[in-house]
Amino acid sequence: MSEYRALRNVKTGVVLLPRLRWCSSYWCRLRGLMFRRSLPEDEGLLFVYGRESRMDTSIHMLFMAFSIATIWLDKDGRVVDKTLAKPWRPAYASRTPAQYVIEARPSLLDRVTIGDRLSFEA
């Protein structure tokens, strides 16, 4: 069963995504958004890793049909990098180590700034 959380900007209190799927298992992270045809504006995935790393938190865009916002957060939930990831690109990685990766619709990039602190609320 999927566990969903709300993604909130800690400083402003604004809910950025009401449905953020918690992905901490290997299989959930491996599958990601591959083979999906679309993603609702109010939904995203949160990839959870056991430690901060650039390598572990890199993503690929193989078998993707649409571009996505990719946002990397450190262990404290602070945004350390973000990018627009395009379909069929082999890899994207954060400039600095991250422990969490958010994948969502591209519009999320306009609402998140590097340095923002985000929280995941059940």
C-alpha cells in the first residue's frame, strides 16, 4: 500500500504538493515514474535514501514520456539543487549530496528555491 504525505514549505507554510508518495523501498525507487503517461499537478514522488549522496540520489529518464521537476534535498529537508529532467536522458545528479529526491510536474520548479526547507507531513 502506498503511503502519501503532503509537501510543505516550512517558512511560508504553503502546501506545495498535497499527494507526495513516499518511496523508500528499492523497487519503488527503481520504478519511479517509468512507463506512466502523465502525472497530476497535485501529485509527486519522494525518494528516500538512508544517507546523503550524489551517486545514490541520481536519476535517469529512460522510459519516460514527459519532463519532470526534480528537486534534491539534504538530510534536513533543505533544497540543495533542482532541475527540469527531460525524457530519455541517461542521468541527472545533484551538485551536492542529497538524501531525498522529489519528482513532480515541472510547475513545482517555480514554487521552490534552492535553500528552501521543505517538510513531508503525514
